[in-house]
Amino acid sequence: MTYEAYNTRIKSLKGQSDCRLNDIYQWVADGLLVVILAPFGSGKSFTCKELFNIFSKKYQIGEGARCPIAVNLRDHWSQDSDEILERHGKLIGYPRREELNIGIRANMCSLIIDGFDEIGITGVANIQNKNFMREVRTQSMVGLKGIVLSLPSGTGAVVAGRDHYFDDVKELASALGLVGRDFRLVRLGEFNEANALELLKSYGIDEAPPDWIPRKPLFLSYLAKNGLLKDAIGINGARGQGNAWDEFIDYVCLREAKIAKIAIDPESVRNVLIELSGDVRSTYSGTGPITTQGLAEIYKRVTDQEPTNQSIAHLQRLPCLTLRGSGDSDREFVDQDMLWALQGFNVAQHALRGTTPPKSRGWLSGLNSIGIGAATHYFEKNNFDIYSVVTYANSYSDNSQFSADLLMVAIDMAQEESEIDCRGLKISGAIINSMSLENVKLKNSEFHDCQFGDFVVGEFGLDSSISIKGGRIVKILGVSSRDGLPEKLISQDCEIESFDELDTNAAIVRATSLSNGKKALLTVLRKLYIQAGSGRKLSALKRGIPPSIIGKIDGVLDILEQHNMVSFYGGVVQPVRKQSDRAKKILASSGLLHDDVVELCDSD
């Protein structure tokens, strides 16, 4: 685990540092608020349980002054602060529920609250409102925020949820009621290799998981319990994550069809999963819940048959799905990376069939980097090029989110292209997680009232003949202020929250303190590990950088391959997924990290 300390003005006091469970206990005991963020399946809820055990033992032996209370917010949709605590008392069988409120406000309790991403509100989506999703998140946090704000001065607490739920730390602090208080932001990552091997050994497995498999305890346990790890090991990750997920999903669907007691073929099992992945994009959480009724509807959509009681029972144990919680019949995907890959296949498959994903007009999220890479793989597997995908994007221009997803895939496919003619494409009200114009110039497209996460300008972006009118951009990378942007590119009525001129390949190239070897290393790592989509051809890795740095690229790739940080297949360079944390640490340190790869690449 790592953490950052934030002051009352939501300013980080220093960079990330390592921490342990006992550190979190001590911070809370000292009256600090702690927020735990983690990807799905990375042990967030398990960490909360372990913290509760530590607090309980300390309290029972008299070392802790406050009684711990653990609340799962999944049980408290659309409830205010008093309702949350009252219902929690009922769930645990506490007879004097009102005393929970009194105890908390009297500084007698330490709260551990898990699942801020699990609560929501009912209502109709309004994706034309640029602040719609942020407003939904703010409204859904009202009950939790009320609890946090009611805590007396000097009372600590733990609040946990999935990472990337909020746009940034400022939104998180505002929504959770942390403004004006010091707090710690703890991030759980995936397992390192030693942790992964230790977990698998507990299942009697001595083999290491393949490079492309997420090192998440929930997914690794799922693979081990279901006897899927050995088959996953046989998949060649060097061909890219999109191909690896494609083969893996094919295998589990074939296996499921063989053992099923109903007549369902492997392709139908796969299509049910793909359709499910598309449908959950219209939910506030982006992951579900997947209800029994929803499963039945998709079964009929895929097979054109009414599901029987037997087939519904079978659908509830589909591969890749798991129960959302004890006592809950709803399902969710066992791994978010797998879900994102399925969503990429969903976009590509519908486009190739000339159909529209049924709930795509209500999608509340854009396709992310794993989904984009999966869609790129699917199109290329079926011998479709960039302009075929651009044509699809235009043909679905009345469905802006679907069209925007396809355009992001076309940008990812532009390995050999320096520009893409969008042929007058107009997109309105779409959500685009990340869009980079560092390596490709877009022509002839307009974006109206769209919501962007990161928007990387770069030299190609400044020269692109596109226009962004209205909407909102969370962060623009490549310029320091609006003054550096041509108004024809981004209009004045587009809300821009922040700028960062340093976190781009162009900034790396300009850095005078770095050797050309380090510049080549950082540029390669950014393109492979940070920018959205699939692997990169060698020509794409060398595009847009000076000859003095291009000359270092081949040597840097040799070093990275020797240290198992890249792989090669068919002329494409792929990142090695299990090395993501190492790559990001090198990038975060601007090449100053003491790492063998950095030192070997440091030359002019």
C-alpha cells in the first residue's frame, strides 16, 4: 500500500510513501480521516475487515479508546446519515440503534465505512448535462458526507471505495466532506509477484500466472478455484492483451458449454457475456448489478428463446460472474479488466454486424484503454482498417457515445498514420475518458458538449482541424493555460478544470536535465504503459521525436526486453502487464528512480 498526506486545502504534503495496516490504525486513533482507494478485486473489502479486526482487538484489551463500527454502504442506497446508521444497527441486531448516533457523535466510536462506489440514487440519466455524472456522485454521497461532517474534531474514520470513481482528489474531498480537514489517501495496488505466488500456493499451484493476467487476489482466486490458471498460462501474452482476453474468454465459454446441462453453445455463452458488459455501462456504478431478470432478457436477446427455470439457474453461474455479496442474488463481473475487454468486443462486434448495442444511448461511461485495445484487436483480426472504423463511427453519428468509442478505437489503430480524416464526424454529449493527439492529427470533426477526462494536445493536436465546443475537460496536457490553445480547437465556453504542460512526450524531449537515453526510455514507457489502447509498432514509438532520441529507441527496447518489461510479436511492441507499477514509478520519478533499467538506459 502507498499513501499521500493531504492538508485542509487539499494539497499533497509530499509524494507517495509506503504504509501498513498498523499505520492506518494509528492515523485513525490520532483523529485523522483515511480514504482507501483500490481497483475492483484488489482486496479493498478484505483490508477493511482486517482493519476492523485490529481495532476490535485493541479495544477489547483496553489499548483502543473507541469501539469500531464497520458499515457496508452496499446496504444503504439513497439513505441519509441517520438512516444509514439506524439501518446498520438493525442489520447487526443492535437493539438500541439510536445509541449508535450518540456514540459516534460523542467521540466513542471509530467508523470503517466500505463501498462509497456502491451507493447511488434513482433517477433518469441526463448525459447532455456536462456535470450530470458528477452531480449524481455528489447526490449519492449525501448520507456518507453527513456522517463524516458530524464526526467531532479529533475523531478519525476510514472510508473506502474503488479508484477512479471520482474525477480527481478535489471532487473526492468535496463529495466526502473532507474539505477543511487533514486526511490520508491510501491506494491499494495489485499483488506483486511474491504475493501472487503465495496466494496460488495456498491453492496448491506452484506455477506463476502469465504476464497478462491481473495480479488481483479476487481474480487469481477465481482462476485457481475453477481450474482455469493452467489454460490461461498457455495463452501467448506477447500478442497483446486484446488477443489474450479474446482467447481466454473463448476458452472459458467452450468449457462452460461442455459442462452445461442445457443446450447452449460456446458462441452464445460468449455473446451473453458481451451483451451483459454493454448493458452495465448504463448503470451508475458501471459494473451492475446484474439481476436475474437482466440475465433472462439477454439470454432471449442472444438465443431468441425464452429462458426456462433450468437455463436461468445456469445463467446465474455463468463463467466470469460472481455474487455481489452474501445474501444477494445479483451478480457482477469477477474482474474489471475482463469486463473492460468484453466492452471493447461489444463495441466492435456490434459495429461489424451493423447493429447498435441495445442500451448504448444510455451509456454513462466511455470505453477505457483496455476496451479500446480489445476493440482494436477485434477489428484487426477481422481485417478492418482505420477508415472502415471511421466509416462506422459516421454511420452511428446519431448515437454519440457509440460513435465516440469507435473514433477512439480508430485513433488507437493509427499506428502508421500521421493524420485521420474524420469526414465531417459530429459527436454530441459523449463521454471520452482519454484522448491523445500527441501522435496523430485529426481532421474534419466536431465535438459538442462532450465530457473529456485527459486531453493530450501535443504538436499534432495544435495542428488538428477539429473543434471542441462546450462541454468539460478535466485536464489538458501539453499546455500550461488556455492561452496556449487555439480558440478554433477549444472554444471559450468549454470548461477546463486544469492544465499540465509537463506530463507529455514533448515535455520529456525538452527536459535539459535528462540524457537522450533516459528521454527515449521515458517516451517509450509513456506510449506503452500510459497512453490508451493496444501495443505499438516500432514506427509509432519513434514518431514525433528528434533523431538524437530516435537513435536510442532500439537500444532501450533491447534493455526493456531483457528485463521483461516489453515483448515483441509480429512487429508490435507490447507492455508486460505485471510490470505496470514499475513503469509508472520510473515515469513518476522523471527517470531519477534507482532502477537497473534507468541506469542502463542513461546515455547520450
